[in-house]
Amino acid sequence: MTELLTGHRELREEAGLQRELARPGPELVADARDWPGGDVLVLGAGGKTGSGIAAMARRALDAAGRKDARVLAVSRWTDAAAGVQLAAQGVEIVAADLSDPAVLTDLPEAGAVMHLVGAKFGTATAPEQAWLTNTVLPDHIARRWPRTPIVALSTGNVYGMTAPVTGGSREGDEPRPDGDYAVTCLGRERVLTHAARTRDTPVALIRLNYAVEPRYGVLADLARTLLAGRPVALDTGAVNVVWQRYANEVVLRSIGRARGGSPFVLNLTGPETAGVRTLALRLAELLDVKAEFTGESPATSLLSDATACHALFGYPDRSLGELIELQAAWLLAGNELWDRPTKFDRRDGRF
């Protein structure tokens, strides 16, 4: 496995990984030159995606010569260390509980708002939290910044299950959400669509399916199961995954695509439909463990077709094969995984 570790040397350490996840490509830097004047507000920046997006926005603005714009990362910051790390990169940290609408009035006007706030895990037992966070809060945000481009992170869970041979759901397909999480995420979209149609608020809705990096995601979940000697459940059948750095960049590049009237809607994931059995077998081979399975692969899975995304923004800069190798290299180097299981194997919409 020496070659595997050598091939991902720069990403086997936390600092190098975080630098890469926040690295803006030249196209994003070019976009940043044309972003509307004003600050970039990243709401919900304390999550797994938010810190990378905030740091990438700052680096893109710096590379574009945009010293006029601040990047403000807004969160409760229960993980204080994450805020300290972002501040060291030139991002301004704002501690705020966004569940209180009054907090929004204290935030500044902005050139762009990245709406990353969402409730998923625990919503099966406390569905009211999903409804409050995913449907009520977006209305307050849209009313607070009615003329500002709002890029809102949504999810492929708003679609129903499809057969892998179809290539997955497309943006124009009728949503068929299952469970409070998916229903309220569609509610978020509907609320922001209302703002776009009634107040001409520029809106972009990004339906993300399973961004991965070595500390977190579907591949990390599978690796954790394999290393624990537990059987991998095949009930999910197949998944889409995408490199987290690419996902961060697409979210930011969508600032320029946000529009009033009819929002910009985009599926964001990788180009492959990956069988869970195939992923587990390859990871087991690289980790030198035995793969065991339980259950059977179903005829349908939660899948999205991201053809439009790749046509607009190019293919992800790391292939599925590279992501699998990177996951194994991270663990073979003795690194830890985050204790944040994705629950990608749930088919009933209960999280």
C-alpha cells in the first residue's frame, strides 16, 4: 500500500486536506471578480460544508483582487476550534443563533447569501425542528435580503427512488419526497421559489447528493463498517457521490446563476452510479480486510442525474476511483473519521 499512501501524500494530513477543500479553481476566481458588490454571508457555516465554502470564498475573492468584500461565517459555533481556524484564513466569524429571526436584522447587507442551514439528523423523532429550520427560516432569510442572490443548499432526497438504468432523477422531474426531512427540504425550495416569483429575489437551489471527503461521507461510512468487521447492508443498492471540493466550488459558482422569477435549480453529484457492493469490495481490497454483506440490492435507489451540472461547471476534479483510494489512504495513515454517519442506507426517509 506504499504507492497508495505516496499518491495522496498532500491529503493525508488535516492541514493539507483543509487547504485543498478550500482551493478555488481559476473559473471560480474569474466568477468572483463579477460577484455583486458587498459581503458574502455564509449562513450555517459551522457545518461540514460551510467552513470549506467560507474559506474558498475568501480565497477566491483575494485571488480576484476583491478586497472590498468580506466573508462572514455565521453559526452558533458549538465547535469553537472550527471558527478559530476560519478566522485565521481571513473569514470573519459571527456567532448567532439563526433560529431567532431577530438575529437576521443585526446581520449586514450582502452581495450574496449562502443558505446552508438545515435540519436532518434527529428529525425522525423531532419533526417540528425540521419544519422550523427547513421551511420557516428560509422565509425570514428571503425577506431579510429580498434583492440579494441567495444560493440555498437542498438535497436529492426531494426526488423519489429510480432504477439505476435511468441515470437518476433530473431537475425537471416531479419531486416525490418521503419523510419529514425530504418534505421540509422541498418546502425550503417552495418558500424560496415564492420569494423569487413574488419579489424577484435571485435564487439558486442546489440539490446535493452525498459530497465525500476522507473524514466524512458514504465512503467513510463503508470503511468504518468494514474495519469494524460488520457486514455491509446492500439495501441501498447504489449511490451517487461527489468530491467535497468540487461541491463547494459549484455552490459558490452558482451565485452568478441565481435568478428571480423562476429559480436556478441544479443537481450536484458525481457522474457515476456506484453500486454499494462494488464500493465496499474495492475499499476492502485497499484496506486489506474481508467484505461481508447482508440483504439484497433493490431495484431502485435514490439517484440524481448531474449532467446539467457537469455541462455548466465541468466534471469533478477527482474521479470516483481516486476518492476511494483517498479514503483508504487516509485511514492507512492512521487518521480518524468524524462521528457523523450519513445514514445513506435509510430508504424510509427517517433520519
